Amino acid sequence: MPPKNKLLAFIILSFTIITLFNACDSDDVGNTLYTFTDKMLGEELVTDTTLSEFNKLISMTGLSGFVNSYGNMTCFAPDNDAMRSFYEAKGKTKLEDFTADSLKLMAYDHLINGAVIKFVNFNEGRLFNQTMSERYIAINFDGTETYVNKNSKITLKDIVVHNGVIHKIDRVLDPERSGIAETISKDSTFSLFYEALVVTGMVDSLLRTEDENYVMTKGYAEELENALITTISSERHAPYSRKYGYTVLMESNNTYKKHGIENLDDLRAYAASVYDVVYPQDAHIKEETSRENSLNRFVSYHLINKELSYTKFIKDYDTQHMWKTIDLYEYIEPMCSNTLIEVKIDRMSGEHNLFNHLPETGEAIRLVDFDKDAENGVYHEIDGILVYSKAVENELSSKRLRFDFASFFPELTNNNMRGRLSDDKALYRNALPPGYLDRFKCTEQTVLCYSSANDKLMNYMGDEFFIVVKNAKLYDFDVITPPVPAGTYEVRFGYQSNGRRGVAQFYVDGYPCGVPVNLNNNGSDIDIGYEKPNPANANDPNGFENDKAMRNKGYMKGPGSFKAINPSWYSGNSARENGSNLRKILGTFIFDKAGNHVITVRGLSGGQFQIDFVEFVPTSYIEREDIY
């Protein structure tokens, strides 16, 4: 091409690109207005004079290079008025009056690295990605306004820059730096509950922040991550920290008053009226620091060793894998021994976060004020008195209890692994070393893989757990389940066969569960006998007769309540219609008291072990059990 023609082509191309960029300015995509500027985030902060104080903060903390670098980031930028109001609230007049460490923390509180989070991606509750100060951003909607961390209003959203997005806010983000126990002590709304928290000694159960003995080197991380390389494309991450977290569900003083509870003695009497009925053998225990005392049980039932924000109770696990016509349940183990809290999504009403719903009466506990943040946890106000009553115990002991395997382990929640948004990209795999999960005991050669939800997976709640063993060793592990009420149960586990699972012997509480199981076998294997439900089959259009035949061999189809969003790996409208998605019946067991149980798996041949969920089903319920 002659030089003149090359120049003309370059001018036309440049004009086209400029036109395209201009067309993006203040565009409307999905009803969300945004402004696009072809600048780096740092350049936009310099240009926007209303953000000059925040830009000065970025400069003083040495972050100018970072915000002008390539990558993905989200910035919640307080305007100048917000910055000056913050100085005044802290007894300062300018940025120079703060220490270098506090300035760095302030800057980090407003930056999320590794993610571009536009307004269209906001949902009520916490964002999944943490800030650079390792704190969460909570989003709240109030009419037409959107707030960050309850009180900072977004005044201009979606300023899209080359390396991220900026949301302007009218108040500096200043997350609570105290632990959850101290934070609650300063909130007069819950003074009576806090008094009970102290006298029972349970306040001391909320103090840990991070496991200081946990060490992860770069070399060990790479070793763990490499152990998870398979033929499937994946992004692998070993955790560099092991944090603790807590959730406290609390009744306000006003809620107590509505129930005639004015002081600690009234609360003692109320606790005794519930727990002395459930545990009559312990009614004589008056020492309130005893875990069997009624007041201690009352308080402990409100405490959870997982950091569960508004959406982490159940909503984040209600991925598009789940059929939205089938009620969804999550079971949480509180600090009150051998009890559960049920959380429900009711499809008929559209409600989520229904706690201990009793179908016969319609009673349930709900959140009324949520996501009150602390350094090592979060607390929520509830609208009624939360108890593990005889009615709750009876409800839980008369239904199928299905536990997503990830729900066994607080570490997955406290270290921000469980609850990622499902997508169609490479699998996001967390490579966990032996000892990372308290309730999972295994050999030193074991690597645990927790895969976050992915559109291509056909798993309950979209996520997956599998175990590999290095150096051609065999898997051998014990896992402690959440507690279940006393009763006679059929115990099952859900999994997917893919030809790489190996052969294993199962045990429940030390008792062998029949003969070894070949987990490589697809459902069509003669030893399993799966047949896909077929409406054209006049003799068995729904597959119910085949269900009976499979049960006689110790197997069940997968549940009909979830599917693969992207069917490229797994076909069928639900797991029930896919022959590799199976439930293995481990056996029938009599549990004479409520408690946790131990499932042991010993590999007898090489391969990886995969598990999706565990079911405890009262034998009295089996005849009326649905297919979901």
C-alpha cells in the first residue's frame, strides 16, 4: 500500500475508534447509565477535581503507580466534602494529621483489586470480593438510592476507566476495627443479649481472628495447585491465610420486651422454659458457664463459627443450577452442641433467610437489620426469639436433611471460598492442604480441592469437592458431619462417576458399609442399573419402577432439583436424568442420641474421590420422599 493510502487508512481507523469511544460515553446498558473514559483509574482521579482529596490520599500512600497500572480494579471514591467530614469526625483537619499506617488502611478500604464490579452486578448484601484491606463492601438499596456499608451513598456510579470502574460516594468508608464481641458491647440495641453473652462466658468463643500457626509458602502453594491439574481448564489457588469468623443472630431489647423479657432473670426463665423441656436431664445445672445450662444453650444457639453475611446464609448458593420451583434448604451448626439451624428459601413466597420455619404453624425467624460488620465477624438483628425448641427438633428429625458437602467446613466460608458467583469460565479450584479443614482428617499426601460453582458442573448448589493423593498413594480420610437429631436414618452420599474415582470402602462411625464400592461405574453399569426416565416408556414413564430396582442394589438417581447451566459436560434437565449423577446408600443406622457422625473413606485403588452432598433421611420418611 502506498504511504498516502496507509496514512489515510490510519486516520479513518483512528476516527472510527474515537467515535466508538464517544458512543460509549453516558451510554445505557441494561438500564444502568455509565460513563466511559479511556483513562487509567489514577488519571481519572487526577482529572476529577471533586476527588482531589482522595487522589491526594492515593498519592501519599504510594498507590499512584498501582491505580495507573493494567489490571482490574474497583474504586469507591469519596468526594472532597466526604473526606473533610471524615477529618473532622476524627478530630483532624487534613490528611497530614493521620499516621502513615492509618492513611494506607483508609486507601485500601476503598479499593478492590482483581475485579471490575459495575452497578449492574450489585446485589443486596456483601460483594464477594474483598477490599485491599481484606474487608467486605456491603450494598444496600433504599428506593432510588444505593448505599455502601449502610451509610455512604453512591452519588455517581459506573465511571468506567481503562483498568476498572469508579463509584463516587458521599462518605468515607470506615469499617469497624474491633472484634465482634467488642463491637456488640458498644451497641445498646442488644445490651441484654450481650449481658447474657458475658455471664455464660460465651463471649470468649468469639475472639479468634486468624490461625497464626498456619504457614503457606509459594513453593508449597505451587505444589498443591499443580496436584489439581487435570484435562479440564482451571484456575487454581492455595490459601495463604486461615482466618476465623463468626456470626451472631440477636434479638433486640425491644423484641425481648414484646415477649415480657425485661432483664437477665427474665431471660434465664425463658431459656429454662425451652431448654429444660428439650434436655430435662440437664434442668438441674445452674452453672451458667456450663454448656449444658439452659441460658448457655440459649446464647450458644445464636452463635455460629462461620462469618455469614445476609447472602451467605443461603442466597449465594441458590445458583442457576437450582430449579426455582423447589424449596432450598441450608443447615447450619451453631455453637449449641448437637443442634441445627435450618435456613430456607420458600419458592412460593419468594422469601429467603427463613430460619427454623415450621410448616404447620407458618412460624419462622427473619432478619430485620443485617450485615453489622466487625473485624472478625458479622451480626444481624432477628424479629423473634431464636430457640432450638421441641417443635424445631421434631421438624428436623422428620425430614430429609441434605447437606452440601462444603457446608461441613467453616473454613470455606471464613476464607471467602464458598459462594462465588457461578460462571462459564475455567473452573476456580481452591487447593487445600491437609489440616486446613478441622473436620477433615487425612494423610499428608492428600490435597483437597474445593471447586467454586461453575455453569458446566451438574452439582448441588453448583460447587464441587474432590480429593487427590500425591505420589500414587490411595485416599484415606475421615470427615465429621454436622449433627443430626436422634433417630433411625438412611445415610447416603451424592457423587458423579467419571471413570477416575477408584474403588473405596465406606464406614459410618467405624462400622463398614457393605462391600467396597466401584465409584468409576456409570449408572448404566449392571451393578447399578440406571435407566433414564422416559415419558415414552408406558410401563415406567417417570422412572419410579427403575428407582425401586436401583434401591435394591444400593443406589439412587441424582435429585431432580438441580441441573447444569451449560450442558456441554452433563446433559439432562436435572441430575435425575444424568446417569453419572448418583446417590450411594451407605446403610441404615440407629442414632440413639443427637450428635455428629464420622464418615470414613478408604481407597482400595488409585483415583480421585468426589463428593457433592450427604443425606440423612429418617426411615419413616422414605415412603413419602420426593424425587427432588
